[in-house]
Amino acid sequence: MKPFKIFSCAIVFGAALGAGAAAAQEGPDLIFRRSTDFKLLTPNDKLATYVVDDPLIDGVACAYTAHEKGGVAGMFGLAEQTSEVSLACNQYAPIKLRAGRENDKFSQGDLIISERRSLMWKQMHIARGCDPKRNMLIYMIYSDRLIEGSPENSTASVPIQPWGGGTAPQCKDWLR
């Protein structure tokens, strides 16, 4: 009986790891990287451009460019990345709450993505808000650290426009 329990636990644990790996793959899409300096024996510093879809709202994608340090620390994933990140968000299709999530609403400042920028202490975040007066979605990218945060940030707005002759939804209807 014990070998069967151990085998069952191993299967459940392996399935959980597989599900976690699948969820981790749903992050931003790398579009391209460009080197910013040359390092002889280690990877170069680079600027990397990514695109991420808003997980709650169809029809909006945000592109951001972030610095990726090379060198020995960057090669082993130990470098603390800089806080300077640029952001641009756009409507690429009709804007609506994702299918099957009509009852979901969001709060001002909800995070749509968080990503590590150092081994332990620093993260980059993209947060979403709504300007009901102008019917715009507002996105902000910023980084934080456990001890000392950074004021470096970037903001993008996406006016919600009608698509295909329909009427534009109101972002205020999606607020909690």
C-alpha cells in the first residue's frame, strides 16, 4: 500500500509542477532584443521588447521595453535589473471583458503582470485603472524593492473606441 501512495503522490506532485510550468509560460511574449554594449566573454547588456495581453480585457495589449544586464551576474541570473522601463498600450480589437468573466470587475490599480527584476528583492509590475470621465483604460509600469522602491515609471492610456460600427463599452461598468 505504501509504494502505491508514494507513486500517487509523485504523480500528483508532477502534475502540479506541470500545471505551474504551463501557467508560467503564459507570460509576456518576447518580440526582439538589441544589444546596447559589447562584453567580450559574457553576454551583452540588452534592451528587450515584450508584449503582454491584459488578462481580464480582450482587445488591449501592452508593449514594454526593459533593460537586461549581461556580464557574469546576468549570465547566471544574479544581476539586479534597472528600473527604467517604457510602456505603450493599444486597442487592437473590440474591447470587452474576457469571455466567461462578465461577473468579474477590477479595482483601480489592479496588477495585470508582475515579473522579477532581481534574484530576490525587486519586481516590475503593470497595473490597470479606469478613467470613467474620459472612458479610458490607464496602465502604469513600475518597479519596487523590499527596502527602497524606485520612482521610475511609465504610463499609457487606451481610449475605448467603438469597433466595427458598434458602441464603445464603458470602463466604469467594469469597476468594483
